[in-house]
Amino acid sequence: MRQKLTLITALVGAHAVLFASFSSVNATAQDNTITSEAQLKLGKLAFIRCQACHTLDAEGEHRTGPNLYGLFGATAGEKAGFDYSDALKKSQIKWSAKSLRAWLKSPSDYLPGNKMAFSGVPSDKEMAALINYLKVNTKKN
Ligand code: HEC
């Protein structure tokens, strides 16, 4: 009886391990296929943190922060009609997925003296979705 119980415990254990590894394979597959609609939805949600201060489209106005139309490939601090900090104007940052990731993770660490009052996006998954959303929605036609 005791032996039988041990065997059952071992089997249940093995099953749990197998199940766990299968579900993590599934999760990875989902993450890789999330590029399209689901990721844009997640990016749109993430952008809620930004939209009080930023617009994205060609006709968008400056708010507390500058309009971000044509962001990718642009040099930081160059939008006409917006009063940037000296730190951002002098930074020579070129906006790319990589520099945006660093900026949005923690603006004050990445560029001390800037005036974007935003603490940062902590989640990597949210960050990836946000950057993808920005890429699609700030693209010049
Ligand atoms: C409280 C207002 C506020 C929030 C919230 C905010 N920003 Fe900003 N953002 C600013 C300001 C102000 C600047 C200009 C900073 C400077 O001049 O130092 C800026 C600058 C930027 C720039 C550089 C633009 C350029 O022309 O070089 C990017 C990119 C940016 N923000 C993206 C974002 C994103 C994405 C979010 C959301 C995750 C966000 N910001 C949240 C106010 C904000």
C-alpha cells in the first residue's frame, strides 16, 4: 500500500512537471504571435499613461509634452513650437526602439535634467507593446 502511494505521488509529480513545461511552451508561442491585433490593443492600453501629455498624429497638438508624429528616426528635442528642456535639446538622441526603451524605462535615469514628469514603464511586455504601438501610430505616411 505504501509503495503504491509513493508510485502515485511520483506519477502525479511527473505529470505536474510535464504540464508545467507544456504550458510554458504555449505561453512562449502566444508571446511570439502577439505582434498583431492583441499587441496593438495592449499598446493602446499602455499609451493611456502617455496621452494626457502626448498626441501621435500629424495634426496633433502639443500638450504638456510634444506631439510625437514621425518619432522613429527623429532627433530628440526638434519639434517646432515646443519648449524642450536644455537636456533634451542637447542630447542628440536618435529615437529608435532601443533608445525609446531606455528613455521610457526611466526618463530621469536615462537623461538627467529632462522635464518629462513620468516615472517609467516597469513591465517589459507592456514596453514592447507600447513601442510597437508608437511605431505604427507615429509613422509618417
Ligand atoms: C506628465 C506629462 C507626460 C507624460 C505622462 C509623458 N510624457 Fe513624454 N514628454 C513630456 C515632456 C514635458 C517632454 C519634453 C521633455 C523635455 O523637454 O525634457 C516629453 C518628451 C517625450 C519624448 C521625446 C520627444 C521629442 O520630441 O524628442 C518622447 C518620445 C516621449 N515623451 C514619450 C512618452 C511616452 C511614450 C509616454 C508614456 C509612456 C510619455 N512620454 C509620458 C511629458 C510627458
